[in-house]
Amino acid sequence: MPVGWLNVRMGVLAVCVLALAATVGARSGSARTARVGPATGRAHAAEHFACSNPADARRKCYFSTPSDDVRCVWTPSPNAATCELLASGRAYRLRPTGKAKAVHVELTRRGERVPANQIVLFPEELSCQATKVVMRCNQDEGFGEFKLSPHGSHSA
């Protein structure tokens, strides 16, 4: 591996770590990393992170947009995020290498609702971000990605 490439990867890693630390440390803001769970109204409620339990590394993790328009599942083997837009049945699967592929699935299980503007991180540079009705998953260091929305879904 050329030394220049190694320096670029280390620089990207440092920027990602700093951004993650700043995002997790901030209690308010538009983008939060992996903060999932219903508001309990208690001042000292424990925060929950989607797909972050130790057992989640070995089993499927289900999650959805806050409006439940898009349902998703992450499978550890093979490492893949699959999401379905319930209104149209359109679905895509994304793995850490390659581009998003249109698939046919029926995700009946809702799973955890990801708060708006939440980023859920998975192994091998794969992540998904939710807004109220849109789910976008991408490769953090690649070109594969998909967006599922009632008004304009696409994949690359």
C-alpha cells in the first residue's frame, strides 16, 4: 500500500473520530449519532443506541423511520443493510462493497424507530440515516448508496 494512501486513510479516520466524538458529545443539534429510543420524559433516562447491544453483532437488527414509512434490517453475515418503502414495496440492499441492488423483500417487523436525523453506524464503513419519512444508507468510503422516500427513491 503506498504511503500517501495510508496517510489519507489515517487522516479520514482522524476526522471521522473527531466528528463522532463531537456529535455524541452534543446533546442538541440536527445530526446525532445512534441515539435511539422513545422519549420517556425523565431527566436522567438511559440513552439507547440502535444495533449497539453486544448480541446485535451476531443477529439481525431491525429499525425504521420515525413515521414507519421505511423499514430496514441489518444482517451481520453477510454484512448488509436492506430497506423497504412500505407504500410502494420498493426495496434495496447495500453491502460495504458494490452498489445498491434492487431486491424483493417484505419486512413485516418494525424494529426500533430511529429519530429524525439519526445516523446508525455498522461495521465496514456502512451507515444509514433517517429523517421523518426518508431512509438513506451509504458506504462511508465508497460510492454505493440508496435513498428510499415516498417522493423520489434512487440507488447508486
